[in-house]
Amino acid sequence: MQLTNEQLKEKIDELKAKLSVTVVAHFYQRDEVFEVGDITGDSLELAMKTKADESEFVLFCGVAFMGQSVKVLSPDKRVVMPKLACCSMASMITDIQYDEAVRFLNENGIDNENILPITYINSGADVKAKVGEMGGMVCTSSNAKKIITTALSEGKKILFVPDRCLGQNIANQMGLKSMVIGQGGNPNEADIICYDGFCSVHQLFSVDDIEFFRKKYPGIKIITHPECDPAICDASDFVGSTSQLINYIKELPKDQKVAVGTEYNLVNRLRPENTYVLSSTKPECPTMNETTLEDVYLTLKAIDEGTPINEIQVDENTQKWAKIALERMLAL
């Protein structure tokens, strides 16, 4: 007999009380999964909070690169995931494709000593490790501008992977010149050379959507995530990371209408009044939504039975260099 969500929550609470485990849930998870999280937040926030947590197990509800980040920063923890879901953006680049991007710069007369790589946290541990080995670091959507400002002080070309939109948006904010590998242009004439990756969810928003909401609701605020296309961000009233979007909306008067360009589950939880999703379709991340309440229960049950499933493993060399790349960011 299939258990109801309420029955599953009861069983989850019983197992959480019995086991040395902390359930961690990303903002984009389904409501019922998000609600059973002991720690909630965005990807780096979760990795940092779980680093300070004392439980033996971290049960991470999110996508695979996030579980890897926890394991990289806290190698002694046992990290398990109800689903080893992939992130569409992170899956667009591997260590091999990273090497190809570096080779492109080399072929255009830019040697490795004059490249400073930066990888968005939405990347696999293998890519983070490659970046770490080349003297580079990780960034998030909230600190990318600060990281890039610091990197530019070294007088090197910035190779930004994997999100072209975040790289281009930060370049636009800073008055810098960017280019996207494979879309033409001379890397020698650009400050930031972007890999051609993107978030499939944040590509759903269009300028037409913005125009529709502005016409229908005069005075509405349009706020978007920097993973959106630069044309979307340029037409917005505010652009910010997940946490920045949440804080921005908290400060708005309740009667201020706002349309939000980011993942549906987050937007749906922000506030009930005068908040709209900036899309004619439901911008729901399919891989973030793979995890169900039953998956959480079965993962806890497996820990209780001594046979943990979907445990995250990162080899020693990858862990070493990926951690260095993350710690360079944290030092700033």
C-alpha cells in the first residue's frame, strides 16, 4: 500500500530522531521535500552549513554537484542523496571539455600563465579541480562580481565556466567586454571569455514576458536571476542570486506587485500576495523535482538498515584541488 505524504513525514521524523543524519534541502526542491529539511538554502550556503553540522550522515536533496561540494568541503562526512540528479548546466562541461576551452585560448596566443579560470559553483568536482590546479577559484551568483574584480587585478584573461549568461551579465555590470567560445569573436579583445553553457530553466524567460507584465500591471517590479539571458537582466529592475531575490522581495511593500524570473518552487514559496512567475510556462527544474518524499524516506531507511544508497564519493586528487578552488573563494 502506498503511503500518504503525512504518513511518510511521520516515518521520516521517526528515522531522523533515531539516526545521526541531517536532511538538507535546496530552495528548488518540491514543497513537501523542502519542508522536511533540517537545513535549507542555496548550494554554497548548504555546503557551508553542513560543514559545521555534527551528524555522521548528510542526506542531500538537490542535484549531484551540490552533494559533491559538501563532500569536497567535508570529506569525513558521509553524503547520500535520494536521487543522483544531474544539473543541466553542470552536465554541459566535463574536465575534457574544460581542457578544450583552455586549448582554444592557447591556440589564440593566450598561454596558461595568462589565464585565470573561474568556475560557477554549478559545476562538477572534476571541473572545480581543473580550475583549482590552474590557480583559479569558484564563484556563486552572489559573489561573482567580487571574485571577478579580484581576478582582474592579476592582469590575466578570465576563463569563465560553465554559465555564459552569468559571465556576460557580470561583464555588463562591470563595463567589461565578454565573448562566448564558439559564437565568434577574438578572445584577445575580451576581458572575460565565457564557456557556452547555460541553465535550461532560466532560458525560459523572454523579453516578451517582461513586456506582458509591465503592460498588464503598471509599476510592477521585474526581478531576475543572473542565469537569465543578458537581454532579460538588462530589462529587469533587479538582478540577484537566489538569496538576494528572497531578501529583495521581503523588503517590498505587500501591495507592490513583482514578477520573478527564477525556478517555480522557490517563487511559489516567496509570498502569497502580488507575486508572479515571469513566464507563460511553469519554469520548474525537472532534475531538482526528481526527488520525492518517498525517496527521502527510502534513503533514511537504507541508512537505518546499514546499506546507504547513492553515497557521494570523490577521489583524493579531485577532492584536493576542488577544495582549494572553493577555499580560494571563501578566503575572499
